[in-house]
Amino acid sequence: MSRFTTPAILEMLGHYNWRVYKPFAFYLSDDESDVIEVPAGFITDLATIPRIFWILLPPDGKYAKAAIIHDYMYATALRTKKEADKIFLDGMTVLGVPCWKRTIMYYAVRIFGRGMYRKE
């Protein structure tokens, strides 16, 4: 089963940018080698959501750790875009994000998400 094992410790840089202060990981299965680890120093804006929607979906919502993992996968092309988006959905499920929110956010990244991927 997928799981986060440590908190995301962040340093606010200003204007909605954050630096990962200590590395943290998301295990994709019980296999300890199937993991996405975000290193210290990685810069994220948490969930990239247009300001008009922040009343319902703020950047720092319950899904923030999943958003950091997603940002890291987009920045590094560790997986395909489709895989990164599915892992984002899985992370939100693990974090207990309500189904309606995670469904909206998943389809938003599938349709509007961008990134450079060598594997697609």
C-alpha cells in the first residue's frame, strides 16, 4: 500500500514558493525500492491552482504533500506525465483528500498539467 513516512518540512521563500527543508518520501507499494524521494532544496509552489479557485482549493490544502511529489516528478521526469498524475491521485487518496477534490485535481493536471517528459 502507498504511504508517506515522514512530514514535509518546508521553508517559505516568499510569494507562494517553498523549499523542501528535509527530504521526504512517498512509497508507492510495500516494496521499499518503489519510492519517490524529494530531496532537500527542491523548490515548489505546492498545488499550482489559479487564484480564482483558492476559496475551494488553496495551494496548501490537505493534498500539499502529494502536490510536492507531483511537482518533483514533473521537474525531473522520473515517470511519464500520465504516471506522475496517477501517483498524485494516489497520494491524495492516502492523505484522505475527499473524493470530489481529488477527482477535480486529478483531471485538472491531466488536462492542464505541463511538463517535459523524456519517457512519453
